[in-house]
Amino acid sequence: MGIKFRLTVLNFLQFFIWGSYLTSLGGYMFVTLKFQGSDIGNAFLTLGIASIIMPGVLGLLADKYVNAEKLQGICHILGAAALFYASKVDSPSGMFLAMLFVCMAYMPTISLNNTVSYSVLKSNKLDPQKSFPPIRVWGTVGFIAAQWLTDFFGWTLTSNQLIFAAGASLVTGFYCFTIPPNKPQNTNSKNSIKSIFGLDALVLLKEKRMAMFFGFSLLLGAALQVTNQWGVAFIDSFKSFPEYADTWGVRHSNILISISQISETAFIITIPFFLRKFGIKKVMLMSMLAWVLRFGLFGFGDPGSGVTFLVLSMIIYGMAFDFFNISGSLYIENEADSKLRGSAQGLFMMVTNGIGAMIGSFASGRILDALTIDGKTDWSSFWYIFALYALIISILFGFMFKYKHNSNDVANVSH
């Protein structure tokens, strides 16, 4: 088998694991386990905690001590055990602990997967910027395929999704050991705690515009996982209404949600055009306004006659998610000193997918509890609150963040 095909399989499996449970786990805990919103929010806090701690630690191990592909494989095998354990848990405290282990095993494998792919491509004299994007897109395909299978087998609201993910994680773990070796490259280097966690880049916050950029990244990061966390539970809630109970959307909520990931693959292709035409600031503003629509359409739609609004919300997700992450990463690439770019990119990920995601998980759980009375949740108000939140961020960003468009900014974007 060619090396590109082998890496394609690796990327497919890497995100197949995540797709098996990420968008349906909240619904399982809310509908089947009857957890409170705050309990579910706490469970999703673990994603942010692991995103802050583990990538830096395991990145150091891969740089200095252990082959990256072996480390990725070990993490997935440990993750399989953690996922299987999570499938047997039925208490909020138990689920928090189980998902903490799951996320601590899984989250660093995302960056390790990139490291392995880049290294193998370079060792085979292939340009990662040209060769990796068409390989990486199969990761998204894997995520979608897992969502569909979870839905088709009727596991969206059962613990079987976690057992399914555990099996996929075990297979992926063993497959990692078949990848060509990626030996540590910096065995003699000395890394400080600050550099390991990307904190060298904190010096950038002394510059007003960069500090403002990271501030808005933190605020928007709080919204990035809210619909993934609560989407299935929201759609399933329509089962209690006879006119919606047998609609396609309710019966196949995970497939309906998966349109969001399909949209991602389409919008990624358009990013270079939008960046060249409108510039980084306007593209980031488009992302923020897209989040307003993402939440607002959720509040306005339903799986019956209003299913069009839900589908539109799924489609707009691609712009909301991709435009922010790609343009934000490119802004750092353009603005940060070359010596700090790696740390700055790590800090960006920590702020958005770590601290921001933790704030969003914590807040959304408490808001949902406040809007749930006698077992009935006011979902429309829940989504409108986040739509208003995104709108306020958009307005503030539009007026406060200053950035002059340069059409050459897009030159180095990798998508």
C-alpha cells in the first residue's frame, strides 16, 4: 500500500473514534441517564481540561523520548479502555472521571496524528502542504461515517456508542504501530514548562491588538462546542410532541447533526477565496455572525415543517467553525514573531478549545438547568441566549478590532 493511502486510513480512523460519540454523548446523558444540565456540562469540561494539559506533555515525549506513532498508538489503546469503562458508568461523578480519562487519552492524539503525518510525508519526499489536506479531509469523512453508523444502529441514546468508539480506538491503536517510525528529533533540547504549554507566547499579550485577538478568541471559544454538546438532546426533545415524534429528523438526529460536518468540508475549500477577497478581520466577523445564525436557527427550527431552518443551521456551521479557526490561525502566523509562532498557535488552541470550551460547557449546563422546569426545557430560549451572546461578540469585535486587509495574507494558508 502507498504511504498516502496508509495515512488516509490513519486519519479516517483517528476521527472515526470521535464521531462515534462526540455529538451524541450529551443526548445519551440527558435523555437516557437523566443527568442534570450541569452534570453534562461538567462531563464536557474534561475536553477543555485535557486540551490544556495533555498535548504539550505528550508533544514533549514525542520530541525527546518516544516515537510519535507509538505514543499515538498507546494513547488510543488506553483510550479504548477508558471508553469501555465510560459505557458502564451511570453516575455524574463517575462519568466525569471516565470522560476525563477518555479526553486525556484522545485529545493529544489529534496533534500527534498531524506530527506523524507530516513526518512520514517529509521522509517520503512529499510536500505536507500539498499532500496532507486531501489526506486530512478523510478524517472528517471518518467522523461523519461514525455518526451515521451510530445513528443507523440505534445507538445515539445508548451506551453502545461508547463501546463502538472503544472498538474503533483499539483498532486505531494497533494500526498506529504499522506506521513508519517517527523517531524523536530533539533528544538533546531543553524545554521549559512555559514552552511545553505554549506560554512563551504570553509576551504577545503586551501588544494591545494581539491581547484583544486572544480575548475575542476566548469569548468565541465558549460557543464552539455548545451545539455539538446539546444538539441531539434538543432534537430528541421533540419526541414528546405527537406531530414531531415520527419525523425523520427525530428518528435520525445524529445524521441531521452530521450535515454540520459535511458543511465543514465544503467551506474549507472556500476559505482562500474569502480571505483574499475580504481579509482576515471580515472573515472572522463572518464566522461570528454565522454563529448568531447557527444558534438562532436552532431556536427557530423544528424537525417538522421547520426542519429547513435546522438544515440551514447545520450548513452555516461550516462557515462558523472553519472561518474562525483557519483565519485565526493565519492571523497568528502573520502577526507573531517567527520564534514564537509555534507557541502562539499552541496558545490559540489552549484559549479556544481549552479554556473557552471549559467556560462554554460550564455555562451551558447551568443555563439549561435554569431553563428546565418539571422536566421540560425551554430550548428556544436556550439557543436565543447563545445567539444574543454571539451577536454581542460580533458587534464588539467589528468596532474594537482593527486590522488592515492585505491580499497577500492568504499566501501561506494551508487548508
